[in-house]
Amino acid sequence: MKYLIVSDIHGCLPALEQVLQFYHQHHYDMLLILGDILNYGPRNGLPEGLNPKGIAEKLNEMAEQIVAIRGNCDSEVDQMLLNFPILSDYTLVVDEGKKLFLTHGHVYHEEKRPCNGYDAFFYGHTHLWKLEKTEKGIICNTGSITFPKGGNPPTFASYEQGKITLYQLNGEKLKELSL
């Protein structure tokens, strides 16, 4: 399977459309969303292209290809607009025997990781991309496609056959690691 992993969309339709264009052009099988989908969040400004209903429509068209978890800005009201579940704090995706732990980052994060064993730990929340190998597996923060922090560009990640790649929103590769 080929997975595109994105976090912290925060209601920005133009950024999501760029990610979905990459998704379709590169023939991904599944879209893994690490939370903060529709709501821009009270600490952020209004993103250009804020359109939660438009995002819901785009994502609902491909609901059977989506695995999503809850971010700190996601709510039951958001769930009412989406045709796929978003209210779990984490999920574990197993691909060819490799365990991918997916979470947003506000419950589980680098300082508070689960002990259930995984090969890669994916999260967002901080809006700071990261990809590094540790004793407990690879850590990947996908960053944010809408509100990147620390002077970083908007970013997302992919996973295929044990390889994790971080991309800028424009499709340029930033970093790659293998499990």
C-alpha cells in the first residue's frame, strides 16, 4: 500500500487541494489524516481559503480511502460533516508487518509515547516537521500544510514499503528514511 500522511489542514481548502492533487498524481492508496481537519483553531489566524464545508465535500468523495484521527481542534460537530470517523485519539496501521502508530500529538507525543510497540510514530500538532530514527523506531512529524511554524515550509509525508518521505506542499522532497 501507498499512504499519504497529512496533518493540521485547519480548514484551508487550497492547501488540501494541492495535497490531493499530489495524492492522485502519484497514485496513493490511502490518505491518513492526523487531525485538525476543518477548524482553524483559536490560536491561529484565519487561513487564506478557509472553507470547512468545501474540505468536507472533497474528503467525503474519497471517504473509503481515508483513515483519520482526532486533533485538538476537531469536535463532534466536525464529525457530523464527515463521512469517515475522526474521533479516535490514535490508530495503528499495519502494512506488510510494519506497525505505524498515528496520533495528532496533543495526547501522545515524543515525550509521552505509547509502549505497545511500533516501527514508526507519526504525529502533527506542533506544525514543525521532523523525521528521525530513534532506538524505538522512526519519529515523523508531518508538520502542517496550512500553518507551518519555525520558518518551515508547508509539509506532508508519505509511507511506502518501509520508506517514509517528507515533502513540501509544492512536492519537493525534504527528507527520506527507511525502517
